[in-house]
Amino acid sequence: MNPAPYIGRFAPSPTGPLHAGSLVAAVASFLDARAAGGRWLVRMEDLDRPRCEPGAADTILRQLEAYGLLWDGTVLYQSQRDDAYAAALDALRGEGAAFACTCSRSQLAQAPRNAEGEIVYPGTCRLHPPPRTAAHAWRVRVEAPGTHFNDRIRGALQQDLAHDVGDFIVKRADGLFAYQLAVVVDDAFQGVTHVVRGADLLWNTPRQIYLQILLALPTPAYAHVPLVTNAAGQKLSKQTLAPALPETRRGAVLAQALAALGHPPPPELAEAEPRELLTWANAHWHIENVPTRPAVAKPASAAENA
């Protein structure tokens, strides 16, 4: 049987413009798809409406185009997919795999936390009947002893979901669907076969695989690329005031992203534009060359003077 055609995706949250860290993730997923002769999709993960910045989605699309990262097909917006997520939640409830939870953050303040600092849900509402009036979230009942997966960059990994995460939220008490459910539903809907994303999402993978099993959805191949940090060792983000990608000297910025991915361009491409750099990178892409260590972002002035 022939393998399914490669379909990859880049799925930013439009809480602000792309920065050097998000460019690394975008470039990695783009090159991995193109080097395999596959399709590369863009999905806006705008589930958390209060955190989304007006106009950020359009800005992100313009930035991708400016850096030569041209996608296939129509951009999917999660904010328009509530019906699909509701159907998935109904399926989980029908299997007895989801339950209502009225626990507040203050009630869970003393719960244990895992290595990533997340609360490990203690099962407080597992046996309670569904509330009639109180605002409540929906959690997935975690029964699996352990989830194993192979990361294409980091190798064989496993997590004991019950011990390290507990029953996790798939719909929030404010009525918004959670990332874990939405990403699983959308990857299946778009036929995604390969997920290449930042290492900050590595330990979301076991939860997503668990949901894929419960919902009888296919599991893509996963790869998690190194994060980009500032000089203080903090992941680049809106919260750490990461600057937007510059509109000048884009080739120098893209070359830095390729170097962070273990694919530094040769000296003769020092002044190349994005299109030429991506053509070279596509011909030389090997995901096994991608390092696991974080990369430290250079100041914008350094990139522009490179």
C-alpha cells in the first residue's frame, strides 16, 4: 500500500505578529513538506478569542508571503469550527470519556504540578453528576497507563498521562473549546500526515494522541524543533516582548532561522533573498540535522547588519 501523500501545516495563534521563534517553526514545517513533495497548509488557531489581536491574522499571512513561505489551499480559522469541536465533544460524552468539571482555579491551587508546571488534575469531579446550572468545563477521563510516541527529532518518548497530567480540559468553563481538542479535530479534517512544530508543544503530543485514539482519528508523525530564546533564556513570545520580524534584510533573518535548524546557508548566499535561500534549503533539508538545543536570537540590528 502506498503511503498517504505528505500534508504538513503551520498553525500560529494570531495574538501578535510572527517573531524569530515562530519563523523557525514555520520554516521547518514548510521545508519538511516541500522536501517531501507535499502540501503545506496554514491554519489560524484563533480559538482563544479574547487573546487574539485584531488584524494579527492578516499580518501573519503577509509576513509569511514576504519571507517566501507560500501555502497551499485556503487558510482554516478555528474560530469558525465550533460545530466540529462540539460534535467531537458529543462523541466523547457518548463514550463516557468526558465529564463536567466545576473546579475553579482557586480550588485546584494546591493540586500537584508536573515538570512543565501544569496542574495535575486530582479527579475531583470524576464521579459527580453533571451540574444543572453552575458554569463548568468538560474534561477527558484519562485511563491510559502510558502514551508512547516517536518524535522524528527527539526519538522515542513516553508519558504517563494519568500521573503527569490527569483528566484534561477539552472545553473551558467560559464556553471556548480547548486547544487539545481543536488541534486533533482539525488535523484529521485537513488530512495532516506530519506535524512539525516548536518544542514548547512537545508534551501536548501524548494528550493529542490519546484523543485521536478515543475519537478513532489518525495520528500524524510528529517532530518538535528547537525554541528560540532571548539572551535571558526566555522563549520568544508576546509575553517576553519579542519583536516582530523585520521588513528589511529578510534574507539575513531567514538565514539565521535556517542556522537554528542546523542548516546554515553557504557563504555565497550571504546576500541572498528568501526565495533563493529556500530553494537551497529545500534541496539540502534533512530533519535529522535539526538540533534539540534552543537557539538564542540575535538582536534585530545584528540580523540587519549580517
